[in-house]
Amino acid sequence: MNIGFIGCGQMGKMLLHSVIKTGDPHSILVTTKTKSSAEALAVKYPVKISESNARLVTDCEVIFLCVKPDDLNAVFTEIGTLDTSDKLFITITSENAIEERLTEKTRIIKALPNTQVETGDGIILYSPGVYVKENDIEIFRNILRAAGSFVKVSDDLYRYRCHH
């Protein structure tokens, strides 16, 4: 399974670190806002730099969307027309309209991790979208199992926690 990270700022790096710590031999692809930050990640972690966000989405089954809300328009300009109905997106952005910007039936899990995920003592609040299957939740929890604990919350509570 290929796992992609679109954006790898502070929280994205913490989640990336957790995915790598699971020890599963995933192929991990990353894109970042600048080429220099992607190159720095590739020196520190066993990841491949993807040539573009569109290529990353095409090449990966699971995609972490870890960009700030201000950067979403640029990302969706690139990936918004792709068929993502067979992808699992895990987003940590507080933007609520992610579902409307991806292909219908895209499986989306909204996640709200705390900074302790870096040490494995974290808690990740998550809200599965309407098309998420039980197997998707297992995949999500499995690839982030080194991060800590998981608490499923309603979408309303997730939105409240993101904005307060």
C-alpha cells in the first residue's frame, strides 16, 4: 500500500513519524509547499518525493491531507478533477468542505491529533465520513497505531473542537 502526505508541516511530520514507527513496509510519498522542505524530509525519513500533488494522489491508496486551510485552494486546483472515489483521505485540516471538493463517494476521515502523537502517547479524535467503511477505520488505526489512542467523535463535535 502506498501512503501519501500532501503537506508535512509540524503536525504532518508527527503523523509521518508515527506511520514510519509502525514498522510496516509502506511506500511513503510526500509533497510539500517548497522543494527544499521535501528534500529535507527525504534526508531525515525513508520517503520519496512525489513530483506533484496530482501524481501523489494517483500513486497512493491512502492520502494524508495535512495542509493549512489557506493552502487548500492551491491543492484542490491540482487534485480537484481527479477521480478519488477509490482513495482514503485522512485530513487534519479544519476546513469542513473537503467532501465537496473531492469526487463523490471519496472516503474521508477527519482527524484531530494532539502533539503527543510524536511520542506515541497521543490521542486522535476522528470522524469518519459517510462513505468510510469499517475496513477504512481499521487501516487508519493500523497505520497510526504508534501515535497513541483513538476516539471516534461525531462530525458536529469534530467541527466544534477544530474551531474552539
